[in-house]
Amino acid sequence: MSIQTPRFIDNLERKYYRFGIENLGLILVVMQAFGFFAYQISPLAKMKFMLIPELVMRGEIWRVITFIALPLSNDFWIIIVLFFIYSIMQIMEQAWGPFKTTLYFLIGLIMSVGYSLATGLAIDTFMPLEMSLFFAVAALYPRNEVLLFFFIPVPLWILAVFQALIIVYLMLVSNWIQRGYYAVVYLNYFLFFGLHHYGQYRAWSRRRNWQG
């Protein structure tokens, strides 16, 4: 599916395309695998990887990156998780190229780190950032299917809606600082797809008014 990215992003790509990181998905997978094995050696490794603002301010700068390595699974499901991350990153890179894929990820990363440092919120999971990547793929290819439980074909848009509902629920049951984080971490999605969805809404509104 072809979705036109906003003009300012296209302009950035023309000027700075050399800064795109090729095969970014492999880098993320290697980091997650490293985090997984570190956790198997010592569960305390999670505390070393977490983004804890107070410790960053004391000089533990590596935490602004190492929280990416916090494993999304601590058992054999890690294989599925790593394959999923690599697959969605490859799809994004094939659709957008290295620069836009890198920019999309970096916006989510920078917003996560910036919000954490500004509010004091400790980040102990890579999941919200990963979901922002999945939402991008679901928007690009909503009709593509994945095999849920390895045998049930489900369109990506349905999984995206389900995940969005989970995020809404988490926002409802969380405090305001955590709610703010969920709003900020998905800013990359709205920067890339906001105009597209606004156009969809306007088209739907015109059809509704015409039919009425």
C-alpha cells in the first residue's frame, strides 16, 4: 500500500539520506538477544539496562540506549519475538528505505528518553517502542495477514486495533505520568501517518454527507 509521507519528512530524506541506518532491524534483534542472554545469566541485568533518569543524571549515560535491549520475553518465545521485530523492520525498510525507517525509530526513541528525563519516569520495557513499529507496518499493509498461533490468518489492521485498545486500557488504568508516556512514544506514528488518517476521515465524512 502506498502512503505518502508528509512533505517535511521527504525533504529531510533528500537532504540527509546518507544518515539512514541500513538493516536497523538486525541491530535491534542483536540488542534484544544480548539482553535476553544477559538476563539468563543474571536477572539483575534488567536493572542495569533500565532507563532510570536519576542514574542517567549521575553519569550512567548508556541507559538511554540499553533499555532497547530489555528482552520482551524471558523464555523460548524470544525466538518468535526476535523474528517479529526483524520482520516488521525489514518491511518498513523495503517500503520506506533506510532513512525514513531510521527517522521513525529515532523519533520514538528520542521522545521516550526525553520524556523519561523530563518527568523522572523509569522505562523498564521496549514494548511501547516496538508497538509503534508494528503500527507503522499495519498502516502500510493493513490487509496483509499473519498467522495467529501459527494457523489462524488475521489481517494486520485487526491486530493493530486490538493493540490500540490495550494501550487505551493501559492509559485508563495508569497515572498521568504514564499516560503522558503512552501519548509521547507514539508521536512518530502520528507524524508519519497523521495526514493520511486525516485524509481518510475527510473522505469518509464526504461520503457520509453525500449519502445522507
